[in-house]
Amino acid sequence: MATVLATGLNAAAIETTSAQGFFQRLFNPEAHRMQQQRELQAERRERIPNVTVSSPRYLNYSPDSWKTVSLAPLSEKKTAEVQPDPQGPETEADAGIQTEVDTVRPEPVILTAFDEVRPVLKDMSLTVLPEVGEALLAYYRDHPNFVWVKDGKPTEKSAQARRALAEAGRYALNPADYVVQTPAEAGLEDAERDAAMMRFEMEMSAAVLTYVLDAKRGRVDPNRISQYHDLPRHDVDLVASLEKVSAADSPAVALEKAQPQNDHFRKLTAELARLKAEDEETDQIVIAPGTFLKAGDSSPEMKNIVAAIRKNGSQDLKTAHAETLEAYDGSDLYTPELVELVRAFQKEAKLTADGIVGKNTITAMVGETNAAKIAKVELAMERSRWIPEDLGERKVFINQASFTATYTSPGDVPLSMRVVVGTKSNQTNFFYDKIEVVEYNPYWGVPYSIIVNEMLPKLAKDPSYLDRAGYEVTTPGGRQISSAAVDWYAVATKQQSVNVRQYPGSSNALGEVKILFPNKHHIYMHDTPAKNLFAKDMRAYSHGCIRLQDPKAMAAAVLGKSKEYVTSRIGNGQNEQEQVTGDIPVYVSYFTAWPELDGSIAYYTDVYDRDRYLLQAIEKTEEARAKARTS
């Protein structure tokens, strides 16, 4: 009976609710519409998936593959066949001449020393990089002569080239990749002389071609290291390169010219030679990793901190703080006087002079070992081969590892400033492009990854969040809609597209100006309202774009205008764009060792761990090459 009564009550309640819904639709349609919208929004909030857009990632590096190339196509000897004269008529009739045809006597074909022994190539092959194999066949097809052999013996020219290849370490290459043995060194018998000398010829040319290829484009393909690299690999005309080396009086000079011929590479080369000539320091001062000190703290590392300043501080600094240094008695207390000493050292080292002893200050105090510096310089030389040899007269060079951007132009004082780059989880890509546009009072077009990763959780709680926070939401066709009206589940699952952008203004993430070099990574240089971050030494805080400490100055530089001009355009309050004239490349690079404006080499922290991944790629490359050499 109770069950029947309850069932009846439930049915009555359902009927009453249904009736209320009917009358609401009939007499108060607006309230009904609002109710439906609330229900739809609640349903959408529940449907918003817990998804994220993944960042680019590091890859399992695969080195260049070597292949076995048959030299048989070069083995056929020339024969004494009569060829038609390309300058004259083939027949008497063609010339319209009615005289008796003279007998054509074939001229004998003179065989070169190369032609005499080329049949041995029929069964010969080399294991080389594919580009080297193609160039080797193409060169000797057009130039069937010995380059490195004369009268059945290796020439002095080959000895010079071998010595140059053995010094490949001067340029951060591995000499083992270019070793070629003479027949005598290989212990081959006289009976095998022809084959041995031909193999020596081919191996020498293959070694030279491999060296040239490595020198011009690098041994590592950066795009296989990670998806943060976007660098087209250079095309190298190897046939032309071998022609130059073979025609040169000094093959060593010709090989040296295969290296990048620019100022920064020469400075890195000189630094590498200097470091290798120095002995490793035996009195290296060590400050315990993880040491972090503020004024008033105590630490047993205090004595090492003072010792490091005594050793690596300038004479001017030590003179100015001589009293503090003399009075220090080895205690653990970080006194006010020692704080001032540290601040002076930080200022000298171009760090934030806050007196806090942390990771960057410790690195500046103790320096890096020679071995660590050598590794960074060698990696910088490899990376130099990934970018154009000629960087251009006018250019912007951004080094993510040093958190700096520098504009240079002939005859002008370089403009250098601090920048903020991407976090370790939102790394700034390594690529280069061309600056095209300066935009005043910019909108910020919110990337899809930020919409999904950061905005969806807020929209799940508050569908009107974007409307109230100063963002514009539009359809792909440009129609503006309320953020509350969007099916964010469909957006998150890519079933629907919307555009989200932040209006210009004081709170806009891009500040007052941005500098565009359109690229698939959606990276550009821009202003920011978060000025406090420029005071920090480690400045990896953005979503990947480049925040400029002085964006107006950079905009003025690339436009060739004054800073006052840029300020006046911003002051108009309008969202406007101005085209940048001229060819101004921008290099969004990553170098943990690089020449400073004064010519000295500076060393930087590997904030993204990219040195480690490049070292792994080089190790895999050397392993693959060693295996190819013994196959």
C-alpha cells in the first residue's frame, strides 16, 4: 500500500512539474529560455573533458645512416670510337656539297692512368653517407683522373690533406671520421697495387667530402633531436667542393675554407684552441650544490664563497672591499659586510645584485672547469653550422640561454636587452625567420594550447569568464559570440573552432607593441606588463614568446625610426600595423657559449638541458660512424 502511495505521489509530482514547464513555456517564454540555457551550460560544464595539449617533445635521436655504394659505374674504360663532329655536318648531303667524301680517320683515344686501372672499380664499394656516395660517382664520371695518386704512389698533396683531416678537432669535429690509410700502412702487397691505389684514391675523396659536409651543415640533424628545433639542413654542393680542393695548391687551406667563415665561428675556434692549451685547474674551489644563503643565514660554505671571490673577483672589487676580506675570520655567519661584498661581485658579474647566494651566483663565483667550457664551445660550433653562415648585416639575434636579444646594424652601436623566454615546459623553439611587421596596441590571439590547458578549467566553473576578463570570442567566420554560448567540450575535442583574443589595453599580455616574424610556432617579440621579471637572472617564464625589456627601442630599430616615433604611434590608442622594410633576419637561437659584444666568450646555464640532448646525439652519431668504418 505504501509503495503504491509513493508511486502515485511521484507520478503526481512529475505531472505537476510537467504542467509547470508547459505553463512556463506558454506564459513566460523568456524564463523558460533562461532555464534551458542554465541547463545547457550545466551540461556543458560537466562535459568539458580533462584534456591538455601536449608541448613539443625530445626525440630518440636517429643518426644519419651510411650505405654501401658500388663504384662499378666508374669501371668502364674509354674506347677508340669515332664520334660525329658536333661543329660540322654529319653527311655530304647535309652540307649541300657534291664533292667526293674524304675518308674519316678516327683519332686514337689516349687513356689516362686512371683509365688504365679503372676496371678494378667493378668489384669495389665504399660505405659512406648517401650524399657523399652520389657526389663521388658524379665527380669521377666527369673528372676521370687521379687527385691523390701519381705514378702509382700517394702524392704530397694527399699527405697535406690527411694532415688537415687529422686536425679536425680544431673545429669540433672527430678526426677518426676522416682517417684514410695508405696502401703501405694497410700492409697491402705489390700484386694488389692497382686496386690498393684506386681504393686509396676513392677513400681520400670520400673522407674529404665527408669533412666538407660535416663542416658546412654539422654532423647532427637538429630536427631529429627534438620538436623544439626547426632548422632546415643546408644543401652542400659536394661536387663543386671536391673540384675546389683538387684544384687548390694547398688542400689544407681549401679544407679550412669549408668551415663557417664568419666572425663568431672564428672566435669560438680561437677559444677552443686557448682552452685546450691550458692545463686543467687543480685548485678549483667548490661550493656545495644547493647552497642558498640570505643575509643573516649561517653556512659552512661561507669560507668557500669568500675564497671564490678572492680568486675570481676583479682587483678593483678586492681593493674596494679589502677591509671586509682582511677581517673575515672563516666564520659561518653571512654578515652585512659580506652581503655587500657579494652584491659587488654580482654587479660585476652582471647578475641581479640582491646579495642572495644561489645557483647563478655560485656558478659565477666558482666558474666552470676547462672540460665543461670545452664541451660548451664545441656544442656552440656544431650549432653554428645549423644557421646561415652569413647572418646578415642588419639582424636580431636572440640567445635563449643568455636571455638576451641584440639588434645590430652596420655603423650603429648594437642594441642589446634582457628578454624573458619560455619555461622549461613551454620552451621557445630554435629557428630563424624574417621580421615583417610591428603592431601597436596589439590584440593577443590566445593559442589553442593555452585555451585548453589554462582556460578550460576556469570556463568549467564560470562560462562567462572570458567575457568578463577582457577577451573577445569569435567564430571562424568572425562573428562575435559570448564565451558562455560556446560548447567548450566541442572546442577541446576539436569538433568546433573558435578564436579567442584579448583586447588591447594596460592588462593585455603583449603590452603596447609586438614585433612579428610569422612562423608556425606562433612566436614573436613583444612588450609585457610583467616588468619585474627582467630583474631576475633566470628569465624562463613565458609560454614561448620573447618578452622584451625595451620593446619600443627594438621596434624603433627594426623600423629605422626613433623611439619617440614608436611612442607616438602607441599613443594614438589604435590597433595598427606597420610593415618593416628591408631584409632583417631574426635568429631565435640557443647557445650556452657565445661571443659577447666585446669579443670575449661568455658561458651560460643550460636552462633547457639541450646540451645534454645534443651530446647524446653526437655520441650516437660517432657510434654509428665507428660501426660503418668497421663494416
